[in-house]
Amino acid sequence: MTKPVRSPVRILLCDDHVVVRAGLLALLGSEPDIEVVGEAGSGEEAVALAAKLRPDVVLMDLQLGEGIDGVEATRRISALHDAPRAPHVLVLTTYDTDADITRAIAAGATGYLLKAERPEELFAAIHSAAEGRTTLSPPVASRVMAQMRGAGRPTLTERELDILGQLAHGLGNREIARALFISEATVKTHLGRIYDKLGVDTRAGAVAVAKEQRLLP
């Protein structure tokens, strides 16, 4: 009995490095059941192309230079509701900190793969993502399991993690507000919640505890 021919998985690449995109194009082009239908060099471009092309999977880097990062792009792509389903987002990055993983998964990423993985693992992850199944690189899976075992640790929202990251870089309330496009009053409200959750009452204390709890890179 002849097996039914499976349609290629349609891929949109998003990486701000041209050389990386070229390498991925060449690699994925060797697979007959994977088709690259577009490539983006920024988060904004990825969101626009995802809405236009409706790929099965968006292969997303996290750090994208200027503009929105891969996490925000993932959130916007996952929120595309004007079609039967939004494209699945498979993160492909070099970053594997707890904060990066938590933010990406919270934003809607279906899988999280490190660029050090073998091509065969990437191909398998793409097919899994196309079917809505989660794939994690072994180091990422280990971190997720560690987070689950340490469930008693403070749980911060994505916005609180964003603000903590800005604190770690020494930004004041006004600078944080500008960087995140929110009001200073909102920053202060989030800081109060962060202090309560971490059991501190200073900015330096919040950063120290967050790093100790591996909530920051």
C-alpha cells in the first residue's frame, strides 16, 4: 500500500544575522519535507510575514538587535487569531538561561532548541512543532525540570522579569518606563510586587535574590 505523500512543513526563519539565515536555508533546503517560505531579520518583520505567509512553524531567535526581541515577536505571532490557527513558534537560540526559557515558553513558544543541536534534532523538532508537540533541547529540559522541582521559588510575571532585567543593568524608574513603554507609576507598582515576592525592600536586594534564584541570566 502506497503511503500518502506528506506536504512539506512550511517554515519562516527569523534571525538578525544574515550568515546564520543563509546557513539555515542551506541546511533546511536539503530536507524534501521542509520548505522555507520566508525569512526575517527582525521581530517586527517576522510578525508581519507570519501574518501574511501563515507558515506552519516560525524558527525564532531570541536576540534580534534593534526593535522587539524574539520573545515579544513570539507573543505577537502566537496571538494571531484571524486564521484557523496561529503558526507554531520554535525557538532556536544560543541562550539557555532560566529567564530566557521562562519568558519564551510563557510567550507561547511550542519548543526551545539550542543552536548547538545536531541537524537531525532540528529537523525532528520542526516536525514536532508543526504538529503542536513540544520539543526541548536536553539542557533546556533539565532546566525546566529543575524549575519544576523548585516550584517553591518566587514566581514572577513576564513583565516583572523584564523590569528585573532592567534593574540588573542599573536603570532607574524613568529609564525602565521608557525602555518598556510603560508609565513610571506602573514601574513602581511592579517593583512593589517584586519586592514582596522576593522578600526584599531595595533594588540591589531584588537583583541579588533574583540572581541567587537564577531568575536572571
